[in-house]
Amino acid sequence: MGDRIDAAPVVLNVDDYPSTRYMRTRILRGAGFNVVEAATGQEALKAASTTRPGVILLDVHLPDMSGFEVCQRLKADPSTAAIPVVHLSASFIPPADRAAGLEGGADGYLVEPVEHLVLLATVNAFLRARRAEAERERLLEEATAARAAAEEANRAKDEMLAVLSHEMRGTLNTIVGWLAMLRRAQPDTAAYERAVETIARAARQQAHLVEDLLDYAGAIAGRMRIDLRPMDLGQVIEGAVAAIGPQTQAARLALDVEVDEKARAVTGDDLRLQQVVHNLLSNAVKFTPRGGRISVRLARDDGRAVLTVADTGRGIDRAFLPHVFDRYRQEPEPPATGRRGVGLGLAIVRHIVERHGGTIEAASDGPGRGATFTMTLPLRDASAYEPARASR
């Protein structure tokens, strides 16, 4: 019975004659079907709505209503309309009645007495047809969802390209403009120093945009190199905190750091993990208004190192939260700093973390209530790591 839609498909057997109903049920159960019985039209309607059988065997003559009316009601109800209905009768059914039954939604007819093999073959045929229809609907739903996802990805990509073009043009215009200023300024003057610093900052921004693009291109092509080795995650955090320090000071943000010594030893690529931590800290700075607070905490939890970066900033809308790590996706509202990225940073972060066998999640209670990013990595045996840590 390998063609059935599951291990024990349900067949609803409706007949007001106990002996006929019993014999049909016995045949079906002997073939491995789960049979539900009904003796009246009302019982059939109730059983169909509660058990959702794979096939309904429906006697034409019932004491409270005809099988034709039962069939019409079943087909009119969206919850039972897709269930195949096979009419049964112990007497000759005139062509007009058969036509009326088909018009009412019946899928087939059998005349009693029905041969065992014919009964089972008919039930299995309708189960196969229903399975095929269900598969077709599933494929259609998947295709519709895939198309919607592709359209959304294309829309997001177009937005990303627009932002990228704007950002790169802006930094290039800054470099060109201040180069002209640099040519006019005298060395060792305030104007000269300001021009040099502005050009350097714009060049770093441009380099960061290009690095994001190259990193993500490498990630999706499987070319991003991850050099796994024993390392100190605490040192990575300390390095990222030191690098972000000038930005937090300029924005007057309080930065709290807490590192559990038992959560430092992991296996990973220290440069890539520093990229992850720096990205999380940069996002916290970007979306936290002046005077806010950022906390960084590394703790041990059940054999894993858990890093949390939390801020008191703008927060994340609940509708956008599931898309935080999607490529090209950004919330429409600009960050506190006014500088937008291209929507690749967190996608790269997720790729790096997952390549390390870890996880990363984002949480927020909504706009204006801050955000928390949590990264977990498998811990390495600290005793095995001590010699490597001491040599650094």
C-alpha cells in the first residue's frame, strides 16, 4: 500500500445498514486503513469536519438526508471541499441521478456489492490523486514564495546599489574637494592638517565599503578564508574596544566591558572575529544617541562562550527584527550618526560566526528601547590553550 498519502490514511465509511458498513470497514481495516464510521448524513458531516478523511465512501440513501445533499454540503465547505467523495448504492443508479451526483461534487460511483479489489483500488486511486493535488499545491506555494523572495531580494539589492553609489560618490567628492584645498593650503597649518585628516577619513570609509563588498562576494562564493586556531577571545574583544574608543568618546557614549576569564579560550580566526566584534560595536555606536550606554559582556554558558553587545539606542522594530542579518536589508530610518551602510555588514558577521560553528542573534523590545546582539562560540579546553595564550 505504498501509494497511500500516509502510514494509515483515514477513510470515512457512511452507510445506514450496519451489516454493509461492517463488511466494508473490515475490508478497509484489513488493508491497513484507519476507518471512521457514520450511519446518517449529520454524522457524516460532523466526522468529515473533525477527522478530515482522505476519502469518503458515501451511501446514496441515508435516513435523514440523501447522499447527494451530504456531498453538496461537503463540497460547499472549504475545510472539506477537497476530500474525494465516492457514492455507493445497492440499487441501480439511473444516469440522471449519477449526473446529479457529479454536479453536486461527487468524484466517483460504486455499485454494491463491490469486489474487494475494486473497492481498495478505488480508494487508493483517489488517495493518489489527492496526494498529487496536495503536492502540486505545495510546489505552487513554494514557487510563489520563491518568486516573492526573489522580487524582494532584487528590490533590496537595487536599494543597496543606490545607497552604495551615493556613499561612494560622497566619499570621492570629499576626497577630490579636499585635495583641491590641500593644494592651496600651506604645510604645517591648521587648514593643511584638516584637509589631510578629512581625506584620510574619507579614504577609510571608501575602503570599508569596498572591503564589505569583497568580503560578501567571497562569502557567497565560498572563498572567504577562515584560519582556525587556538585563540583568546578576550584579547579580540579588547582590541575591538580599543579601536572603537575614539568614536565612543566623540559621541560621549559610556562603554562598559566585562570579560569572564573562563570564557576566553576558543578556536577561531582572530582577525575575522575581531571584524565581527568591531562591526557589532560600530553598529551600537551608529544607532545610539549621544550620552547613551554600550555594554560588552563575555561569559561562559554550558560549554560555550557567549558575547553580548547591548546598547541603549534606537532599537529595532519587531517587524524588521527577523531581517536584521539579511543582505542588503536596512531599516528605513537613518542611524544616529546619519551615515548609512550598504546592508552587508551583519550578513558578513553571520557568515563568519556560522563558519566558526557559532550562532548570532539580535533582540530588541522595539523602537527607542535599545538592541542586544548575542554571539555564541564553542569553548576550547582552557588548559589546552594556556601555552598558546602565554606565547602571545
